[in-house]
Amino acid sequence: MSTHARVTAPGTDGVHHHTCTLCEAGCGLDVTVAGGRVTLIRGDRHHVSSHGYLCPKGTALKDLQYDPDRLTRPLIRDAGGLIASDTEAAFVRVESLLRPIIDQHGPDSVGIVIGNPAVHRTGIVLYLLDLIAALGSPNVYSSASLDQIPKQTASGLMFGDFYSVPVPDIDRTDMLVIVGANPVVSNGSMWTVPNAKGRLRDLRARGGRLVVIDPRRTETAELADLHLAPRPGTDVYLLAAMLNTIVAEGAVSLGDVADHVAGLDELQVAVAGLTPESAEPRCGIDADAIRQLTHDLCASSSAAVYGRMGTTTQLHGTTTSWLIDVLNVVTGNLDRPGGAMFPRPAAFGGNTNGEPGRGPGVAIGRYHSRVHALPEVMGQFPMATLADEILTPGDGRIRALITIAANPALSTPDSAAMQHALQSLDALVCLDVYVNETTRHADVVIPGPSPLENAHYDVFFSQYAVRNTAHLCAPVLDTPDTVIDDDETMLRLVAIVAGAGAAADVDRLDDELTEQLLADVPPEFRPAVLQSVAPRRRSARRLDLALRAGPYGDGFGERPHGLTLAALEQAPSGIDLGPMTPRVPDALRTPSGRIELAPPELLDALAVAIADLTEPPEFILIGRRHLRSNNSWMHNLPVLAKGATRCTLLVHPDDAAVLGLVDGDTAQVSSEVGSIEVPVELDDGLRRGVVSLPHGWGHDQPGTLLQVAALRPGTNTNLLLDRARRDIVTGTAALNSTPVAIRSLRTVVDPAE
Ligand SMILES: Nc1nc2c(c(=O)[nH]1)N[C@H]1C(S)=C(S)[C@@H](COP(=O)(O)OP(=O)(O)OC[C@H]3O[C@@H](n4cnc5c(=O)[nH]c(N)nc54)[C@H](O)[C@@H]3O)O[C@H]1N2
Ligand SMILES: Nc1nc2c(c(=O)[nH]1)N[C@H]1C(S)=C(S)[C@@H](COP(=O)(O)OP(=O)(O)OC[C@H]3O[C@@H](n4cnc5c(=O)[nH]c(N)nc54)[C@H](O)[C@@H]3O)O[C@H]1N2
Ligand code: SF4
Ligand SMILES: [Mo]
């Protein structure tokens, strides 16, 4: 535990310890305040997981704090557009907008959209389920279905809980195979690994091997011993061929989990037909290379295979995610140090509650979406079908939307349809901090505190951390009087959709809702449990309850030295809870109490993939991320926006020559659903036939208030993506691997003229 002193009161001059909440790494910050203003942000050297590491976005939290375009008052629409208002008037307007729609058309007519930053805001996360329950609409959408639901579904079906996602033990492994992820830029996803680049370098320095499977030679691939560049969307064949090789060579080795595995026979049958030779023409990787990689994986004293966005946002995203963990199991690398392991988070862990080793498992498709009958997964429908649900007439059509830190106008495939859908809503209520491509359509915008004005505990990402830690941080600065904190905003929305009104007593509501959380506690113990967390309220109370009931918790007095919120308050750089340790069978929550290697839904999906003999298109579009950019926002900060233009189409020089393109030309890129013009940048690190554009750009829409971003707006790649291209199991958007046509727009000057 760190012992160095902390400054407690927000706004006090001195160095405050804080957390960067922009991405999953959650780096520790030392924030210097002088004269009431933030003057410097550095990495916290004592921080329990980031040890002083920081990327350029972390220091830019200062610029975000003082960005003149960041909202510090609610906005309400009147005839002249969005005008500054106050909190009371904003909630009264929200009630007058939403209640009549709910009363007349039922709760289904209101949708909730949860965006990426929402999962990094403790107050929002801890009240999300209350809001969803109070509304009672099945129309819940989140960025998870633009991203990770395939991985969570595969993990859920194999291990029994959607949050039981094994993570590579990067600091101890001898071999790491990264499939479709770029942690050097992203700093890990569903894998909390601050300073991924430094850790990958350390891995190689200690003699470990790094293999990257990615159609582009990414910043991560640059560090690798081996880079294989498959055709996008075909990892399923590559991975199945690796499994086929292991089975054919009798090399299955289950290691310590051998007594806890089911479905090996069915799995062996399922991959029997897919030899490396048959996979080669489909994935574009030589059969010999597939065999060699498989042999190396089996021979390594420890190894982990990891896959992210490139593997999940595909037609076969869930199937691919599943095969990745099957490889970890059959090579004996699941649940062993240096392999792929289950963290043991201090609170909110999906696999630390209930009976160890067994559980109800997960179900998908308990109900289906109205227009395309897509399955519910984790209580949500796919974002890719949100526009359909707004635009298609009929009973149950979405007429009003609440967005919570989401920018679907830029983030979802087929953005033209999404923009049209947003315009056609009867009511749009946005919790957001900018007037951007989505919120410009809003009737009400309610901002929350900035990251530096927020207290923070990482509810989700401590579940994926490469080392078990717990960290809490207090606000560095006071929130202005014109902004209310996220807990209060969420409670007020709960009250409104539940029919209690904008003026409801939210403290009483909070008491009632929090008591409901104690449903599993015998009634006679509830008063004592609540007394032990008094006088805390709201998210702090919920957090204390979760920590104390958690695996390291004090059990409300049963284990006097156990973890409490108070203990975290005394450790401003966080508490180390030790390395990951083997957790099978205790971490399993499947009904069988086993690791399910062959869930029937996934065997079916693999058969569909194998039967799919569609010819590959001439050009395939994939995405990319940049260290100085964060999805669709943060483009309004000069410190991050400076430098070369980032929204470029990467094209292989040989492809460019065929297309008649040179560096800096403008190309027209067209797909089934749209056409855009973008500057071309040559990149010989791409597989031939693959082009790449980042997402989150297109800040040239009228009515936005993003003065810096508008200077270099970039182009929205999601105008090209087809919302009907979805993962066949979960409906998650297939953001990577869109077939496109490319044409040079260079004006050919006739030399005779
Ligand atoms: N083509 C393509 N599309 C993609 C992707 C891709 O790789 N390719 N990636 C997908 C992925 S993985 C994701 S997660 C999504 C992300 O897409 P979204 O979920 O839309 O998230 P962001 O783009 O981060 O937009 C965040 C919104 O939150 C607001 N915001 C920021 N901070 C706060 C805050 O503190 N409080 C509130 N109330 N609002 C805040 C911002 O102003 C912005 O409007 O995009 C997806 N879209
Ligand atoms: N700097 C920065 N960091 C971020 C974000 C950001 O916007 N900027 N966003 C955050 C969010 S919301 C997320 S979800 C994470 C994402 O974290 P990552 O998944 O690590 O990031 P991506 O850059 O999307 O990496 C996907 C990789 O898949 C490759 N790829 C595309 N198609 C295929 C394919 O078919 N097969 C294979 N094998 N590879 C393929 C792409 O070339 C790309 O390198 O990053 C987070 N961190
Ligand atoms: S990697 Fe960068 S953006 Fe992510 S938490 Fe750390 S400092 Fe923030
Ligand atoms: Mo994401």
C-alpha cells in the first residue's frame, strides 16, 4: 500500500492523485493544482498498476478541463436552437418530453443508448441497471455491441459468466499471440494493461516471443518476432486449422484444467475438415506457417492467445473469440501462470459471487428485436439495428431516446441512416459534455462533471486486469454549481421514467434502490449491513457495500482487516491484491461446473463459417486507432489534434499503383451503402487488397459546437459500413472487413493544354 500523502479537498493547491478514465488502462495521475487551476498532469510513479506510465491523452485531461466548448450547463431546445439553461428546468423538460410518450406508447417506445465513456464513469455505471429497470423497455443499446459482445458471449458460454474473460498473463508469459488487437496504441481492451508497449518489450527482453496476427503491420506488429497478415474476417479458418493440427497430431494437452473440461470430442469432430491446406486459400496464410505457429504454441513452456476488435467485429466474431480460448485450453495454457488467466477483482466480479464452481450459466436470445428479430444479449439489442428500430413504423417503434455519453451519429455503421433516425425522433435526451454530431439533434443536453471533477473506481476494468488491484480516486476539482454529479442525474432520470416526477426525493429513492440490492442478504441482517456503510450515500455507499462483500472484503466486520472503501481512501495510489492465481474450477459458473469447449450454438456457427464460400472482394476496409485520438471525441483539444492529418485511407503502394493513386491523392471509397472522399496515405505494412480508415471522424456537421475539431473534420468511415453486416451469433456490428471499391479522384491534366 502506498503511504505517501494526499491532498484531500478538491481545488486545493498541491499534487492530487487521480485516475485517467479515458481508456481501459486506468493510469494513475499526479495532478498539480496551483491557484485553483490544474497546471500539470504526470504519471503517478506509485500507482499500483500503471507505475508512472501515461499516454498523451492522459495529460490532455487538463486541456479537456479548460476546453471552452465543453458544456458546463444543461442545454434546452427552443425555437432558436439549444440554449443554456439550469438543472431544474432541464429535468422538468425531460419529464415533459418522456412521460407523455411512455404513457401513450408504452416503455418500449423509449430507448437507452450507453456509450463508451459511460462505462468509465462510476456514478453512471452504478445506476445504469436501476434506470433500465425503471424504464422497463427492451430497447437498450450500448457500445458493447459495436465492440466486445462476441467475446463476452463466447466467454459466457464457455465459462458461465459474460464477464469471465481470461486475460493474457503478459508479465509472466513466454509466448503471446495477439490476434486483431493493437495494444501498443489501444493500451489493451478487455485486458487492463497500462503501458502495454513497455510490457511487450519486457516480454521480448526476457526471451519471450510475440506473434501478431493482423492484416496491417501495426505499431504492435512492429515489436513482434512474427507478423502474419491474414485476409480480414477469416481468422476463424486460421484458428480452426490450428486446432485441427493439434487434434491431428495428438497434441491436445489440457494441463491443470483437464478434470474440468467438457465437449472435447465434439470439438475435435467440428474442426476435423479444416486442415491448414484447406484454410490457406481462405485466410491467405500459408499452411506451413499455420503448422509452424501451432507447433511453437504447443512447445512453449507457457503461452497465451488473445483477440480483440479485429476478431470480434466480424461476421464470425463470436466463433472466432471462442476458438481463441479453445486454443488456450487445449494447449494447457488456460488458468496457469504465464497463460490466459481469470483475474479476481475486489468488487463487482461476475465470477466471485454465488456458489463457487457452478451457476446458471448464460442465455442469449431470451427475447428478440422487433424489426430484424436479433437476439438480446446481456439485456441489450445490437447497436447496428437501432436505426431500424427508430425508422420502421409499427407498434413498439422507438420514439424517444436517452443517450448516455454516446455519439451514435458517428460511431454506428450506416451513419447516414442513424443521422436520419436521430432527426426523426420525437424526443432526444442526451447526457453529454459536447454539442456534437449526435447531441446537435437533442431536445435536452445534460452535462456531467469532467474526469478531474469526478471520484472514480473502476467497476468494469478491474475484472480484466493483469494484476489484481483496487484503486479509488477523489475529485481533483470542484464541480461548478451549474453541473450535477452523475449519481444525481441518473437518480433523477430513474424517478422520471418510473413516474415519480422531476421533483421526486432522490435521496429516498436512493435508499429504496440500495436496499433492493441487498435482496440476497437475510432481512434480519440488512439494517446492520446498511448501518456499517452509513453515513455514505449514493455511489460511495454502493461501492463500499460491494467491496466489503467482495472476495477481499471485510465481510461487514467478519474479517476485520479486509477491504473497505475507507481502506482505499487511505491508499491514494491504490492497493495491490497480488498476481493472478489459478481459479478453475471455482471461477466457473456453467451449469455443468465445467469449461464448455463445444457449446452447441458455437458448433452451429462454426459450421456456417465453414460452409461460407463467398469469394473475397477486391478491396476490404478495416479500421485503426491512434494514440492521440479516442473514438469519436477528444478531437477538439489542440494538444491532441496537432500534427499530421490522421483521417487518411491507408493503401498498399502496389494497390495504389494499380489504382493510379499516389500519396496525398483524394480517393473515392464506395460500398453497398455509401461513398466518401478521403486523402490517401501509402503504407507498405498492409496486406494487399486491404485498406484502412480510422473511425470517429466527420466533424463537419452543421449545428455542432466543436471549434477545433471542425477545422480538420475528417471523414466518417461509418458512412460506408453496412448495418446489415453483423456477427451471425450476436448481431454485433461487423465493423472490420467491409467490401469496398476505390477510385482515384485526381484530375488528369492533359499535358497538351
Ligand atoms: N467503424 C468503426 N466504428 C466504431 C469502432 C471501430 O473500430 N470502427 N469502434 C467502436 C467502439 S469499440 C466503440 S467503444 C464505439 C465508441 O463510440 P461511442 O460509444 O459513441 O463513444 P465515443 O465515440 O467515445 O463518444 C462518446 C460520447 O460521450 C461524450 N462524453 C465524453 N465524456 C463524457 C462524460 O464524462 N460524461 C458524459 N455524459 N458524456 C461524455 C462525448 O462527448 C461523446 O459524445 O465506437 C464504435 N464505432
Ligand atoms: N488511443 C486509443 N486507444 C483506445 C481507443 C481509441 O480510440 N484510441 N479506443 C478504446 C476502445 S473503445 C477499444 S474497444 C479498444 C480497442 O482495442 P484494440 O482492439 O487493441 O484496438 P484496434 O485498433 O481496434 O485493433 C484492432 C486490430 O485488428 C486488426 N484487424 C482488423 N480486421 C482484422 C481481422 O479480420 N483479423 C485480424 N486478425 N485483425 C484484424 C486491425 O488492423 C487492428 O490493428 O481501444 C481502446 N483504446
Ligand atoms: S493509456 Fe492514456 S488514455 Fe489510457 S488511461 Fe492511460 S493515460 Fe489515459
Ligand atoms: Mo470500444
